[in-house]
Amino acid sequence: MRRYRRLTKEEIYEALNKVRDAFLAAKDGNEVHEIINSILTTEEKLKIGRRVLVAEYLKVDSLTMRDICNMLKVGRSTLQFVSRRIALHPKGFELIKIRSKRVENEYQKKKLREVGGSQLVFKRKEYTEFKRKDVKR
């Protein structure tokens, strides 16, 4: 945040509100995808995604910090950062988990459909080209 210390509190809130409003206005995953691609670099997207993965692994009791570092190839400082963020904002990470599960469930229901006549006992499954980003909000 050092590079932003010249900004006023109002300017910081305005910038954060713009990002939040853009995501809230998205009607589906395609629009979220477009927003993310337009405002984030690949590195920023990976950083955010890996933080979510780290948070998920930190919730698993059987894994040590060393195990997580080795599996995800992240440093201890990243683990400590995410751990502190979870402690400060546990509901945010819980919402990410709940929403991810909801999207995955809907995707699994709609990605395939059974095809075949009424006489066919074992219907074949056909891919519907439904993607995770097609899930409605």
C-alpha cells in the first residue's frame, strides 16, 4: 500500500467500490470472465487463485504447512499471509467455498445429457458444451 499513500481515503474507497460494483453487476460467469480479463493480469489472476487454494488446504487438518508449501509450491510467507487473512475475514473464504461448490454442482448437472430413444436402456451421455462460466448468478 506504500505506493498508494498519496491517495485520499475517498479515492481509495471509490476505486474499491468500482471493482465491487463491476462484479455485482455481472449477470453470469461470462461477464465475470470478461471483467477479470480486462482488469487483471495473468499474474494477478494466478496470485488470487493460489491464495484461494492455500486457504482450502489450510482448512485440511491433516496437512502441515510444509506439506502445503511443497504441494502448491508457495512460500511460508504466502501461507502466513493467507492464514492471517482467514483469521481477519473468515466469512469471505467461507463464501468462496460455498459459491464454488454451487457452481460446480450446477456444472456437473448440466454438462452432460442422456441421449437415446425411450427403448434404450443404457443411454449414452453427450457433452452439452455448458461451461462453468455459463452458470447463472
